[in-house]
Amino acid sequence: MIVSSLPRWVGTGAFALALIAGMVNAVGFLAFEHQAITHLTGTTTMFGVALAQGQGRIALNLLLFLLSFIAGAAASGAIVRNSTLRLGRRYGVALMLESLLLLLAIPLLRAHSTAGICIATAACGLQNAMASTYSGAVLRTTHVSGIFTDLGIMLGQRLGGHGHDPQRRNLYLLIVAGFTAGAVCGAAGFGLLAERVLLIPALLTGAVGLAYAIYHHRVVRRGA
């Protein structure tokens, strides 16, 4: 990914999406048996452990979470379709769909239904795929393992006397900061609103998606 070739607003968007993911993951962790929502590493490990221990029901639930994330990513692929960042792409539709999924997840999570985790996980799969698509399949906003790896590589290169891309470093730091801030806000909000704290990321994604759709429509009309 050539960061310098991306519009400056991508950094702001990446921070906002990471903030939303951090909030959603914190709520899943606190509301449903410490279950991660925004990434699949722990879920896949737990799935393997459940299979090894013969815990069929648990393994089935975890498999549903994995498939839900894939389904969300598939929905993003069908909506956005292309890896080139361009105004005409249907990012607004993807964001409004994510908003709808998060809204649907709230009452189900309050009822401690596994369907709530499935829907929230699908929302995060959709978001992560959309960010990956618009950035050329490198940028991730729902988990930070790869980003910390890249930051470590950059640090090692710097210590070894080699240069690195400061714009990429700053973008990665923005994502880490956004995800961390989202986890703090999600945990603090959960203490006050419980699962209803997901209204915040749902409204944010919906508002941004609607604003993008309106902006795109006006640009198209001016060019007509």
C-alpha cells in the first residue's frame, strides 16, 4: 500500500472505523462470555479446542460466528466490488448496512442470544472487508495484530539503520489509537447503557453512510 497515494481523509476514516470496532469488540467481550466479535483469531482457536474436547454445541456456535464474519465480508465484496478507492463506490450502502446490523444485534445481545453475536460479527466482517477493499487489501480496521507486527518491523528497520514510510507509520498508529479509544468508550458505556451502547457505533456508521450517499448524489448531479 502506497499511503501517500491515498486521500488525506482516509486516515480520519480509518481512525473512526477502528474506534467503532473497538467499541463493538468491548461490548461483545463484556456482554457475551468474553467473546471477540471484530476478529477471528481467538474464535478459531476456541473452535479448535471445542472440537478437540468434543464440545459439539460450543463448536457449532463458534463455527456460526466464523461463518457470519465471512458472510459480512462477502456482502461487502458484493456491494463495493472493486479495490480502487473512488467516489463512485458504494461505501455509503455498506456503512448503512453495517449500521442496520448493529441495531439488529442490540436486542438479541440483551437477550443473550448467539444470533446477536452472529449479526454483530457479520457487521464487523463487512466493515473490515470494506476498509480492505478501499485501501488495496492491506489496511485493516477491526483488529490490530497485523498492525502491531508492521510497527515492530518498522522499529526494527529503524534500529537497523534503514528508513520506513512515516505516513504509513502514522496511519497505523491512528488505527491503534482509534481501536484502543473505542474499547475504552465501549467498556465505559457498557457500564451505563449495557448492550444499548452499540447505538453509538450504529448511529455513527449510519450517519456517515447517509452523508456519503448524499454527497455522492450531489456530485453526480453537478457532473450531469
